[in-house]
Amino acid sequence: MTIAFTFPGQGSQAVGMGKELADSFSEARDVFAEVDEALGEKLTATMWDGPEDKLTLTANAQPALMAVSVAVVRVLEANGYTLAEKAAYVAGHSLGEYSAHCAAGTFSLADTARLLRVRGNAMQAAVPVGEGAMAAIIGLEVDDVEFVCEAAAGETGGVCQIANDNGGGQLVISGAKAAVERAAALASDKGAKRALMLPVSAPFHSALMAPAADAMREALSNVTINVPSVPVVANVTVAPATEPAAIADRLVEQVTGQVRWRETIEWFAGNGVATLAEAGSGKVLTGLARRIDRSLAGVAINTPADIEAFLQTNA
């Protein structure tokens, strides 16, 4: 059985995330302690006790989600299930690509936590609050959404582009507030089942994130980048990135580029993967994969019971 591991992105966070893992496994406790130390603060206190609005802040949610994902992987490896030996590929949704790289040994855990703190702060600071927006468009094909984005950008003079292609007819657009609002209206006119403005604080994965891309280019130039033990399929190219320079380029491009998740799942299916294991908080990616390709088996691993069940069937 060929297996690939996936790692969730922002939106999968929840107060209490990782607490059961920490209570049950020393390897998980070690991960959370190292992340706290790397950031110079008790991120775990926010993860486990809230408040929710503090956990949801981009600069906190990103390293928190990574920590839970890596904790799952470290527990699996302590029980004899190593990604380098068992997984054909890994990939992550947006910030999850950093989790994938950490799990594959591309970055140290401490460097990954610090990179995601930089990324979260830079993405938040790139556009003044209220000037950018994102919207979910449900029920239109990619070509139709690209059309309404281009039309809205032309009418308003603002940036509007597809940020995420999540599959199952779910696309997310991002850019200048007026342009995104206009595109959402045009999408409804074109027959979208739903066109919903999202409660986000910045227009992620759009050209307006260029200052954050610059910040990540600098941050990545100051860390050690190893050749990953498992090929990491990049969001922006839907192809494995294995060379350190290429990895840095893909992560910089990802800040302003599209998360091509539908194509990533299709790529897995076309390259021999039979099972997708989602390591970390929630099970969003498992649900998305089911809508994209039902031939793929999916399992979410985020609790001690999940880990036990996975190890019993995937020794």
C-alpha cells in the first residue's frame, strides 16, 4: 500500500489541540516544549486554554498547527513508523507545507516554528486591515472563477485571484476588498451555489502578499535547508521539491501563489498513492480528498486513539 501524508492549514486550529497527545506521549510533550522555547513564549498555553481569538491569530495558529502535526509524526516514529521508510510523499495545505518539510527533516523543529511566526506576522502586516478580503466560491468551475476574478479586477482596478483550489467545486479567491466583493457578486450571477465573504484578516495567497514573500525569502536564507527524507509536493507547482534552493523558492512563491490542492490530490492518485494520512489537528484535508477522488482511502490522525488504530493497521 502506497501512502502519502498530508498536513493541515489554517482553519483547522481549535482550543485544546494537541493536549491529549501531550498527556499521553513524551515525544509529543518534547515537541511542544521545543516550540515554546523556540518562540520564547508558552504557545501551548494558548493552544490548550485559549482564548480562541488569540489562537486564531495568524502568528499563533500557524506554528500551533505545525506543532500538533509534527507531534503526531514524532509519536508514530517513536513507535517504529518512520515517514522516510513508509511514506512515498508528503504535502501540506499552505502553512502545512512547512509541517511537511519539518516532518521530512528539511527544517529543524525550532527553525520551522520561527519561520512560521515570521510568516504569520509578515502576512498579517502586508496589507492594512480592511483593505483586503477573501471569499469562498462554491459550485463553479475553475475557468469560470478565473473569468469573474479577471472581470472584477478590470472593473475595480484591484487585485483579485484564485487563492485556493480545494477541490469538490470549492475555490477561494483573494485580493483587494472591492475586487473580491465584485467577483463574489459576479460569481453568484454566473450560477455559483454560494459566494461567501470569509472572516479573515488579510488577503492570503494573492499578489498583495508580496511584502510577506520578501520577508520569507530573507528568513529562509538564514536557516539550514536539508534535502528532505521524503519528497515534498509543493503547493504552487504540484511537483516534488527536493533540492534546498528549489524548496526555498517554492515556499516564497507560495505566499503570493495559489494553493493547488485539488491538483495535488489528483497528482497523488496518478502517482500510485492509495492512502492519504492527515497528521495534525482536525480532518479537513481528509474530507476534501474524499470529494476530489473517492478511490483514495483517507485517515485523519490527531488523537492517541487515532495513532493506536493507525499503527495497528499500518505496521
